[in-house]
Amino acid sequence: MNINLSRKLYLLIATSILIGLMSGCTFLNREGSQVQQQGHLASAEKETAPQYTISWTMHQNIPVPEDAEMITYIEDRFDVDLEVWNLENKRYEELLDLELAQGKIPDLFRIRQPHDLLKYQMQGVLAEIPPEVLEQYAPNIVQRIRDYDSRYLEYGKINGGLYGIPAINQTNIYRTPVVYREDWLKQLGLEVPKTLDEFETVMYAFAKDDPDGNGKQDTYGLSREGLNVVFGAFGQAVFTEQLYFNEKNNQLVIGALEPEMKKALTYMQKWYRDGIIDPEFITGENKGGYKHLSHAFINGKIGMTSMGNYYHWNQEGDYRVLNENGQETPVGASFNVKELLQKNATAEVVFGSPVIGPDGHSGSKGNNLLMNFIAIGAEAAKEPGKLEKILEILDYVSANPDPEEQIKMEYGLPGKHWNWSAEDSNSFHLLYPYNRMENYINMIGSSIGMTVPGTPSDKREQWAASAGLTENGIYNRLEVATPALIQYSSDLIRMRDRAYISIITGDQPVGYFDTFVEEFMDAGGQQVLLEANHWYTEHMETSRAQVGRKIWNMHFP
């Protein structure tokens, strides 16, 4: 071939390629700034911009960093930009309400207290979730709830519309433990009490007989949380964050108003006068920091408590866990026990059963299985497809049918944060240093989903069951709010606490209880009870209908 012709042909091809490339590439203008062809810019933005920006609220003890790796993982997978609102759990409602007051509504709206669902719906900040959309985009969450108890799906409905997806904490089947200083019992030659009379004997000994052996009368039997076990000996729970409702003659009653409480208050007034109850019971056992710590117990001031959950009280060796190498090792002491042993290395604790009262009742406080609600913010539903995308992400991070992916959503990346156990193919263990980090889950941005029911098969839960904590729990039979409860409950709870404290401390006689009940009912309690029983009647009818359908389907599938 002619060399000159070849050169001309090469130049023509190169020029054509260059022109083609320049039609969609970057170049410098006269001022030296970088510019792009308009069409290419629009195309690039379309390809790289996230499909949605979604604000997200979750349970957190420490802030989630903006660049948290598991948040990035979810963003990349779903082509979204997640903005986690760092609202400290201890001040969650306060901080959330500040945001709402400024007109900011989270797209994924965590409602920490189930009773607040109605309040936020009445404020107009929640979107109605069409049930068929929930079924389509969060099928695994719906199925897990339905398999456990489909009635909970009804709890999220207000006037027939679904506004809240129920987060069910199945481990709340374990009531609060009843805990004693075992070394004090041994020092005094006493056994763990089983009846209220035996309990009284132990409480007096704890306060009067120098159980810590320091030669001073500076100990007490019990404080605020322990009093709930005494109320439980008469069938009720009183010192609770909510008004606790109980069932009596197929109706709901407010436990704090039941006449048997006069008997319990008679015991307590005498014990307080005799110096058996810690005078600081009025402000509670926790003095700051982690809310489930009983500082009165940790500091050796009282010898009995019923504070916190079962996992705040396990001792070293109660069950076995996998260490960072995947080997089974005895679990270490946790929370209250750990703190106590740091104060007093020779201290010992032991669980007891809720003591039996004169009429055969016994119980300690149980936390509701309905843990909270997850809702969708009102503004999110106005953007086409956004509600569906939120539900899709929520389903993926909360109830993933792939076991490995579900563990990843909760604990982070395999090989970095955790690994499967070589000994048990169904178990996994956290890796160093994450197994020794508090709140590392928030640090990496995992576990952003909701709690869904499943089979509690962890060894910790097996230990809790073996300790009898599935028995004798006193639960609130009204797990949702009514308009009257929203309007009156705060004032009624304050009225309840003032009356009980004034009777226990002797500022009022036990007979004042009857006056308190009358004043309580006049201050909105009557309307609260009326609406609670209206809900309960409807709920029971729905439950009977569902049971009837199940029986029919069993016989005529």
C-alpha cells in the first residue's frame, strides 16, 4: 500500500474517532474551567444520583457515622441515600418531637412507645400503609408476624387504616427476674423466700442484722423495683412507665386501682416506718447512665431487686458462648452483676421466684411483646414509589430469608465482624475487636431494621427459660393507646405515683387509697377505662372470629 495514502487514511480515521469522543467528553473553556456537554451531564446524573433520599430512625446508643460501612452497603444495594437521624434512645421522644416541631418528618418513622402510634397519627405525621402494598413489598415481615400471632397486625390500625407495623420482641416472654444478694442470705442463715411472709422476714434481716458485716446499720431490704414484686403478690404491677391494665371478669381494670392494693400498701407503710425500704425509693434505683442498672443494689445498699431484664443479670458460666475463635467458653458476668463484682469481688447473687401472697397470687413485671411500631412518614408517601422502596429495604434488613444475609444485616460483614462456627454450622461468633466493643453495631451502621418474631433458640434464652422466667409475668393487657389515654395518662400516672408514695411514706393513711381512686376516676380515669374496654371487647371478638376461622380451616380446608 502507498505510504502517503496510508497516512491519509490513518489521519481520517483518527480524526473521526476524536470527533466522536469529543461529542461526549470533558474539555477546557477559555477561562480554563472544566465543562461538559449538557446532554452528557444529564446522562451522568441520571446514572449516578440515588433513586431516593430516605431519612431513617432506629434504636441507637451512640451516633451512627455518615460513612458507616453497612449503611453504605444498603445504599449501594438499593440505589438510595440513607440519612440516619441520630436520636439518642434515652431521649428519643424528646429529640424526635423537636424535629417534628420544625416540620421535619422522618421517612422511616420509629415509634418507640406503642402507645404513641395514635398520638402521631392524630398529628398527621404518619402515612397510611395500604395492606396490599405491605404484603407485596415486605412479605417476610408480614409472614413472620402472621406466623406468630396475626392479631398484632390489627394493633397497627386506626379507624380501619394501617399506620404502624408492629415490632414484636419475642424474648419479652421472659419476665423481670427477682434477684437477691446470696452472700447476705448465707451470712444470715436464710433461704430464698417463697411466700410474702418469708419475704418480710428476709427484708427485715437485710435491714436490721448487718448482712454485709461492716458493723453499721446502713442497709435496706428493697427499693422501688422490688416493691413491684410485693404488688405482684397481690396480682398487679404498679410502678410502671405506663398504666398497667389487667383482666378481671372479662373486662379490663387498672391494676393500681384494685382494692387488693390496700393490703400491699399496708405492708409497705409498715416496712417504710421500720426502715426496711430504702428512703430513696421515691427517685428509683438507677442514678444515671445505663437505665437498667440498679445502683442501689450494686452499691450494697439493698439486698433485693427486680430491675432490668434477664440478660442484665447473668453470672459467669450461666451458659456458654462462642469466643472470637469460634470456641465455646463460659459467658462472663453482665451489667448489674459485672458492676457489683467490680465493687465487691466476694458478692454473690441468686434468682428467686416471685413471692406468693395471701390469696395465692405472685408475679413480677413483664414487658409487652409489642415492643414498638414502625411507621412511614407522611411526606414519604407523597413521592411516587418511595413508600414501596422503604418497605422493601425494611423487609430486607429485618426479616431476610437468607440466614447469612440476615446475620450480615444485624452484625456486619462475614470474615470481618463475624464468622460461622466450625463446631456448629448454625452458630456464628463475633470477631476481635468487635466482640469487645460496646455499641459497635451503631458504629458500623448495622441492625437498622425492626424486631420481628422468630424462635428464640440462643443459649441465653434457653438459660432464661430454665430459670423459670417464662412463668408468673404480669403484663399490660392494653398494648395500644386510646384518645383518652393520650389525653390523660401522663397526669394519671403522676397522680398514681403521688398517692402511692404518700401512703408508703406515711404522709397519708392507707384509707386515703379510696379517695385516690375516686379522684383518679374523676380526672379522666373513667373515660380511659371506658375506651380501653371498648377496644378490648372489639379485640376479643376479632380474636374469637380468627380462632373460629382456624378451627373451620382445620376441619374443612
